[in-house]
Amino acid sequence: MSEMRFLNRIKALLGRRPSAAGSIAAGIGIAGALAAAAAVLSRLFIKTLVGEALDRDQPRAVKAVTDMLIDAYSEKEPYKTAVEKGRELENMGLQTVSVTAEDGIKLTGHWYPAADPARVVLAVHGWRSSWWKDFGAVSDFLHDSRCSVMFIEQRGQGNSEGEYMGFGMTERFDMLVWLDWLCGHTRDLPIYITGISMGATTVLMTSGLGLPERVHGIIADCGFTSAKEIFRYVARNRLHLMYDIHKADIEYFCKEKIQVGTDDYSTIDALRVNTVPVLFVHGTDDTFVPISMTYENYKACAAPKMLFVVPGAEHGGSYLIDPDGYEEKLCEFWARYDGSGPYAPGPAIR
């Protein structure tokens, strides 16, 4: 066939109307390609979301949005005043303490001793937050109440090392290192562990490890029950995603980063064997961690427990909305358990 005849044949073929079978085949091919592309994009999107949850360094686009939201939130009262109090705490020049976690990373804390302490408090901040933001508002009350406080920086955040956060599943082991430091550097006083948001989840998960006898109580403010359940809640209620469809990818990327799955451990697991008294705190208007999770934690807790619910408080805002009620409940908790114990450590669950 000559070159001219070949070109004419191609033109004739291109000019024909496609057959039904050809159209269907082409459609299937295009649909398949689109489905494959959508699957790849979906997986990349889930990888980005898991990175947002666990990575020290946020994806750039996500960070720009969250920074904007945090700035807007911080301009509202009483949160604006809380940020100002936090800055005061940050700039006090507290003693910096460093400890080494089980996996070798360096963790940073800030020691605020009382002149005549009645108790010691280990304070644990939340997700993508800081020690001074979460505890600036309550720090004066703690100090005036004769509490020596260790404000820690959780792994993967602030000045502590680590590339990833673990939503309490990895951080719980760090609490034992901090408790060991406190037991070795303070006289024989009762120790309380307090946390906000992911910090609350961390301290509740720690309760399942078997705590030193000096630990007399745990204060958990707006903690969630597990990484799986908070991922599911955020996916459904804030991102409008069907969690179950993406569950396998979420598990894969989570285990890839921290070697633990989102459902491998929960506060419920820990609280069922916990023997240390717990004060649970939550605000009714929390749209980030639903108050139902605190009710679940309270129900699961096998140890002595108290519950303080603050009407109208948003996430992490219970002390800001009702400081008098919060302080009264803390004093009641301390009065009840300062002189009690020791508590037999529960079986360690890892």
C-alpha cells in the first residue's frame, strides 16, 4: 500500500461514525481511567489528612487554613484573654527540663515549683497546641493553690523531638518517664496528671499502664476515646467524608508513620483497668470532641470518678467559661484524694 493510499484509508476510518460497541468500549476505558485517577487522588487526599493529624510539619495549604481559623478563634473573648495569660506564662522564664523517652527522643518540659507545695501536677497540652496556650489561664490558680507544676511539651510538638504525634497511643509511654522524673526530684507529695483535649486522652491512656503509687488523681478535660473515633467524628461531621470507605487507607498511613493503628488502643481499654481516681471535665458546646466521648470514658472508668460539665463551653474552654466552678471542683477533688492512696497499680496494658 502506497503512503497516499494509507493516509486516505486513515481519513476514511476517522470519518466513520463509531459503532455502539466501540462507543461502549471507549466509554468503559474512559470510566476506568477516571476511576483509577479518582482512587489515586482519593488516596493522596487521605494521606494528606493523616499527615495533618500526625505529622509535626503540617501540609502547607492545610497550615494556612488552620492558622487563619486559630487567629480568628483567638480574637474572641474569653479566649483572647486566655492567650494573653498564656504569653505571660511563656515569658516567665521557667526552668527547662529535658528527659529521654523510651525510644530515645528528647522531651522538653517547664518546671514551675511552688514555695510550699501541697501537691505536684503534670500538665499535658493538646493537639497542635502548647503548654502555655492550654494552661496559661489556670496557671495562677494552680500556683496559688500550692501546686508545683511540670508543663510538658508532647512529642512531635514544640521543643520536644519526634516527627509524629500519636493521639495518646505513643505519648502514654512518655508520661511514665515524666512521672519518674517527678518522683525523683520532688518530695513525697501526691501527684496529679492533668490534660486537655489530646492531652486528656494521653493521661487517660496512661492510666492503663500501672502508675506510681504517688499518683493520686487524673484530671481529663475534653478528651476523646480513641484515634479511630475522633478521626471518624471529624471525617463525618467536619469534612463530610464517609469514614468507612477510607478506613483501610487511614490505617495504612497511620501504621506507616507511628507503627500503631487508630484502634489498637483506647481510653476505654485503659479506664476499665484503671484504679486511680479521675475527674472528667467537658463543655456542652464542644464541636471538636463531642461530650458523648467523655460520657463514654466516665462510664468505662472502674476507679472512683467525678464529672464536671460546663454549659456553653466550647472545646477546651470549660475553665474560661466557668473558672469559679472549675476551681471549686478541683479543690473538691484534691481535698478528697490528697490524703488518700496509695492506689494499687492496675495491670499494664500495652
